[in-house]
Amino acid sequence: MIPCAIAAAAIVAVYALCKCTWWWPRWPRGVPSFLMLHSVSDEVVDASCPNNTIRPRELEALIVRLLKGGYRFRTFTDAASDPGPRDVVLTFDDGYADNYLELLPILRRHGVPATCFVTSRFDDPRFLSRDQLREMDASGLVEIGGHTSDHCVLTSVGLDKARAQIRANKEDLESVLGHPIVSFAYPCGGENDDIVSETRKAGYRFAAAMVKKMRPVGTDPYRIHRQIIPRGMKTWQSYMLATRGKYKI
């Protein structure tokens, strides 16, 4: 029985190693870690996708751990333009109002930048207002990027509507902020060659996608991978996700 128990334990151990990534090497130099988040709140904002709401204390603990680990925080465009060793990029999709109420104070406390990909839903109190956008932009800590006018999945509408969504959102944000917007994120990762082409033609230089693995950003500046950081993780788990890739819970 003992040899069988040892064999069973060995199988479990090998399986655990395959499922986890704590023993993997860190991302190679020149490959920034782009992280994808959405809402920052103690309460779940979207019940259909609770992992899209990270608690403020969880986010702050991750930032502190990454800083102690010697990682450098950068905006999406800075890291995509000039990737460096141990770069980490915090990105927040949709433009929830809590990005102003909860995220911005955390960034200010630790002096780290982030990027928010924002829709044009300025008059909806759940999302960032024009004044909140201006203050975040003026802080010097937040890059504002595009995310379509009303968060439509671009691959689920006709190309004409997709083009209009991409361009109108860019024009809206540039009108509010008074300067060019050069980064974009496809809602729900909905992209194909035609959508990428329209994104480029609209004047965006970089775009965040949901491809399967991190690659050097020069591989395709319009399909930059991001790693999701879900709600409810322990700090060491989210740290492993941020620095080594997909961690299977």
C-alpha cells in the first residue's frame, strides 16, 4: 500500500506543478506584463461577470507586492512604445466611475500610472463623467484610451457600425481631453483583421486584445495580450498571474 500511496502522491504533485505557475520563470525581458481589470469596488458591479470587479484592498496589495519585487509600472502606450525589463501595465476597461473614486486615490498613494479604456457613456452615473475624465487625465498618472462609444462587441455588428463606434469614441474623448488618444481596447476582445484595420485607420497606434499568450509587443501592436486579474485572489496568486502568466486555481 505504501508504494501505491507514494505513487499517487507523486502523480498529484506533478499535476499541481502543471496546473500552477509559481515555478515558471518570469516573463522575459522586453515582454511587459499587461494586466486587464475593470471595476475597483468592494461591491460587485456586474453580477454577470463578478471577476470584473476587484476589491480596492486586493488591488493595492498587488501593487505593493509588485513594487517590492522591483517591477516598474507604466502606461499602456509607454510600455508598448518602449518596452523595458520588469514592466507592468495596469489597464482598466469600460470606464466605471469607481476608477475615479477608488482607483485614482490608490495610484496617487503609490505614485504608479495606469491606463483606462473608456467608452462615451459620460452621462450614465455608473461611468466616468467628463469632469472625472479630465481630472484623471490631468493627474499625470492615468492614460485614457478608447473602448467604443457604447461598449458594443465590434465583431457582432456590421463593419460600418464598428467603424462608427471606433471613430466616434475617439472623437468624443479627444473633445473632452483636448489631446490625441492613441490606445484602444476591443470590448470583450472582439476583433478580427477588418476591425484591426479600422482601428489603425482611426489613428490608434496600439490596441489591447485577448490573444492566448504574451509575446513581444512588436509582434502585433494591435493585438497586445493582457492577463486577467480576477476578484478574490490572494496577493501571492495575483502576483504570480502578473509576473508568470496564467495561474490555474
